[in-house]
Amino acid sequence: MKKWYAVIGDPIAQSMSPAMHDAWFKENGIDASYIPVRVKSEDLEKTVASLKQLGCSGWNVTVPHKTAIIPFLDEVDEAAKQMNAVNTVCVMEDGTLYGTNTDGRGFYRSLEEVYPEEVIDRSILMIGAGGAASGIAFALHEAGCRSLTFTNRTVEKAQQLQGKYPDATVLSIEEAEAMVNQYSLLVQTTSVGMNYAQSGMPLNPTGIHKDTIVADIIYNPLETEFLHQARISGGRTVNGIGMFVHQGALAFELWTGIYPDTTTMIQTISEKLGGN
């Protein structure tokens, strides 16, 4: 019997996940399909029940349902609990719904893929304190990174995130910008610069040391103003395509037991968005 998977969110038409997963199914000879499903917030509970009843084998969750879906699942793992967000649901053999979050681990794998040298000992500045920052911080900490500093426009939100990591510190945006040369890895997790809708930079990286790794989880545009400034300042930059592909690959592995070809997929999506 052919299996099927889905991604739920609102809006959902712009999602690149269906094309990505369908390509991986084809590459790996798996008889399955993956569809986008637009779900309004008030319909989330009944949609979860319907997906299960209709035999969906698993689904991804995107905005605005990543936190709201948790009460409708039977179990969530530690990563999802720490982040208070689920982006992947697995339907287990006994029919129970298991939720996890692959965003943070997807980011870490994308970073390793581009810059394979050891990152554990790097001093890390995390820009932003929302769900993405929480997931990435969890993955970095889980990997052994201990030098974490959080900065956010609203310092109180950064302090809430810091509370999960006793060794972490918090700076205001102004303090972080003045001390940016003390960090060897910058991770930009805010929406500033996304889809050209919000111009500007959350923090000016001009003062970074040469060869500092600077990551932005945004991938449309491929190079945000923040990454552009970091690159011309001598930084080694990475956009969010790798994170998007690897978080999807981790979900694909949970569902199929196969970790798909991410290198070709990253290149394909980059070209689709106008990159080389």
C-alpha cells in the first residue's frame, strides 16, 4: 500500500517541502507521496485526528502550529519539550503520535557540512530569542558547545532562554554589537531580512574577526544584508538552505530509515532561488 506524508501550516502554498520529499522518495525507490495541507488554527485538532484516521504515515508542522499541536500528540521528545515546538510527527506502529523537532539538529548538520572543522569550542553569539534560537541553542548545547551568549532586542526574552543553559550569558543588542569581535560563530535567528519584507540588520557584524563563521537561518534572499555585511567584513557565511534541507532530511530518516542526499538538494534549491 502506498504511503503518504504531509506538511501542515497556514499559509502553506509556498512550501518547498513537497518537492523536496517527493524527489527523495523517487531517488530512493520509495512508493510514497507528500502533500501540503493548509490548516487554520481552529481546525488543527480535527485535522490531526483526520490525518491519523486517513492513514497518513507522518507529517511536518510549520507556522503557526508548531506549539499548538503538542496537546494533540501522545508523546514528544526532549528536544520538542525544550523548544516547546514540534516540526515532525511520526505515526508509530501502534497508532500513537510521536512529536519531535529537527530544526536545531538540522542547523548543526548544515554547519558541519559547510565548515567541518570543530565548532564545539567556538564562542557563539545567538541573535534572537524565539523558537528557532531555542532549537539551535538546544542542538549546540547537546553537541557539547558551552560558550553561548544570547542577544535580543527584548533582553527579557533572551534572559528566559538563558535560564535553560546555566553557562550562558545575555547581552543587549548594543552590547553585543560592541563586543562582536569576541565571537567566532554568529547565528542570526530573527526574521529581519526575510523575503526582503523587513530590511536592515538585527545587529551590525562589521566588527567581526576575519574568518568568523556567520550563519543566517533565512534563505530567501540567499544573502541577507546581514550576511552580505559579514562577508565583506571577512566572515565565512552560510545561509539557511542547509538548515531547511537537513531538518527535512532528519524527518525523512525518521519516517523511512534513510538519510537522503542533501548535497544535491541544497544545490537544487539554491539554483531555484537564483543562486549558483
